[in-house]
Amino acid sequence: MSRLDRLPTQLQQALAARRLLKVIAGLTNFDAASVQRISRAAGAGGADVIDVACDPALVRLAAEASGLPICVSAVDPELFPAAVAAGAALVEIGNYDAFYPLGRVFDAAEVLAITRRTRELLPEVVLSVTVPHVLPLDEQEQLAVDLVAAGADIIQTEGGTSAKPFSAGTLGLIEKAAPTLAAAHAISRALATAGQPLPVLCASGLSAVTLPLAIAAGASGVGVGSAVNRLGDELAMVAVVRGLREALGSAAPVVAA
């Protein structure tokens, strides 16, 4: 039995069907009221899992508000065990978007070290690891393969903060998503070639327009943060999550050549 078999049934089914929708409250968002609103919206809108900052109180709050399995995100492995004890179904190293404006960059060696320490602390818990988008694509591919060898169960991509869309409308949304879509394609193909076809989650800079492209690029699911959590109105959040759910449901699971 793989560690992925320990996930709640609905998450296993969503990954197998390549339609998992993760709503990201924010790695640095410790505002309980904000997390509660986002969690309620994620549950009402049809998300499969909500990703919150690594804090036991937030895990319990998000689970109660959403009725969904909880993923916790951090870059400090020592924070994970308490969150898992509070009920988190899986843990996520990254993503790193909140750190880039501060000049904090994670290289391959550091991400591998964090992964190995997390696996030491939590040998049986499902572990998702984000590959930093600041690395060239070939280095992202190699890191993904190395991360699986180090114990990662899911690989997540990112890239929204490096995108520089210059067009309006639909074209601009595609330009915004281009880095994370490219990473999803490259990494999913590299893992398959290495005989390690684990799930890839595509995250950062996505929208309802680009979710189907992420699945076509090889992802088993998507993570969406700012499109939801930047909204102040809970009803608007629910509407966006529902739109994301509908867009993902229409995605054709065909890996790009």
C-alpha cells in the first residue's frame, strides 16, 4: 500500500480522475477570520481540499468550516507534526510565492533537505513538495525526480509570480499561467520517464480559463490561491470556486506530447 492510499477516499478519487481542486488560503495567512471565510467558500463551492498555514488551530477551524480534508503548508518541517495531530490529511512543503518578494529563494539542495527531514518526522503521512519555479526547467525536472526518491508523494509546480502577462483578457490569463503550465508538463513527463508517475499538482497563477490546460499538460489536479483568497466577499469566493470546479470538470485529461 502506498502512502497515497492513506488519503481520504474523495482525494484518492479526485487524483485518480485527474480533477482535484485545492483552494489555497495562504502559507502566511494566519488570520483566523480570513481562513474561516475561505474555508467555508471552498466547501460550498465544491473544492476537494483546502490548504492552510501550518497551525493546529487553523487546521481545526478550516476542517469545521469547510467539511473538507486539510493540507498544511510550511517550509519548517518541525511545524508539521502538531498540524497532523490536529487532523491535517497531508502536508505541503511550499509553495514559495510569499517569500520571493522578501528576497528569500529556495534552491534544490534546501528543498531536498526539508523533504528528507519532513519524511524523518512523518514517515507515513502524504507529503507534497513544491518545485521552485526559479530553477530552469531541466533542473526542475531533476529536482522532482530527486524529491520522489527522498520521499515525496506529490509534486507541485508554481510560477505565477514570475509571469509577466502583457495582454488583456483570455490571452493575459494564459500568459500568466504559462510558467506553471510548462513546469507541469515537463515534470509530469520527467517523472513518467523515470518510472515514477506520481501525481503532479499545478498551482500559482491559474484561473478558470487555464485549469483545463493544466490537466492537458499532465497535472492530476490544481491549486488556486489568489483568485479566491484575495476576494473580500464570501459569496464572490463561492462563485469563483464553483466556476473553477466547473472548468476543471470540463478538462480533458490528455497529456500533451
